Amino acid sequence: MTERKPRKDAARNRAALLAAADDLFARCESPDDVTMSDVAAAAGVGKGTLFRAFGDRTALIRALYAARLEPLERAVAEGPPPLGPGTPAPERVPALLDAVLCFKLDHRHLALALEGAGADSPYQAEHYERWHGLLRSALAGVPGLADGDFAAHALLAAVRADLVEYLAGARGMGRDELRAHLAEFVRQVLAGP
């Protein structure tokens, strides 16, 4: 049995829905403000089209997040130093975390929506497991680090979307200040006791 290709209008609608959701999350005050009705209206399609394309709000958010994260994941998997494979851990770990922080600053409300959608915990999200595994592997190359598994969790906690939103939003920290604080924190973790 041959696999059915999606119709051209379905692919076009999906792209329009992702673009509309991206724009709405970028401009919203809170990720909870973005409704399925808003996304459908902004894309110029009916809600039924939206639900057929994604199923529910969580699946829409996951699809949009994955689309926005794909260039960063490609750079991590295939790119040159300091993000790419083969970079020594003391250089790669801070670069990875800086890239995640910048991504979450650039997509604050989308990241908040994803970490608050579906599961009871952001730690159960698929992307979290990927980043944790990547960091854990990189941390294995750090001499004297006793527990790379825990260290990876602790370092990822420093770039959680809710913390980034609090520091950038409520506390008014600028991008450069946040990046500098994170770099110093990572340096201290990697330096050990």
C-alpha cells in the first residue's frame, strides 16, 4: 500500500498555521493568551483545519517549537566548533547552554508555552531528554566531574523557560547580562570544587 502524500492545500495550511502561531506567540503578553481560535483566524482557516493539522494546542506548540529549534539542533549535530561534535567539553558545554539560552530569549513565550503544555513537568518533554543526553555526554569529558547526569540536569535548570522569563521579564536583565551570568555559572560548575 502506498503512503498518501498530503494535499498541497493541507501543506500550505499547515505552513500558514505555524507562521500564524509563531507570530502570535512572539507578540503575546502571556502564552496562555494564544488560543486555537486566534491561530486559526490569523492563518485565515477554520478551527477544524487547525485541529485536523495538529490535533490539539499542545501538538501545535510542539510542532512550532521543533520547527524553530531545528536549525540549532542541526548546528549541534553537524556544525563546527564550539557547538558541533568533536569540540572539547570545556568549550562545548558553555556554548550549548549559551545557544539554548539565546534560543529561549528569542522564543520566550513559545518556550514557556511548551514547558507548560501537556505533561505535568517540563522534564518529561522530548526536547529536554535530547538536551540532557547531549550535555551528559559532553560532561563525561570534563575531568573531575563526579556526576555528569546530575550536572546536566542542574545546568539545564539554569535555562528553563520560566527562569529566563523571570530574569528577562520581571527582573529586566538584558541579553548580554544573562549570557554573562550563565557563562560564569557554567565556568564555576566545570571548574569543580
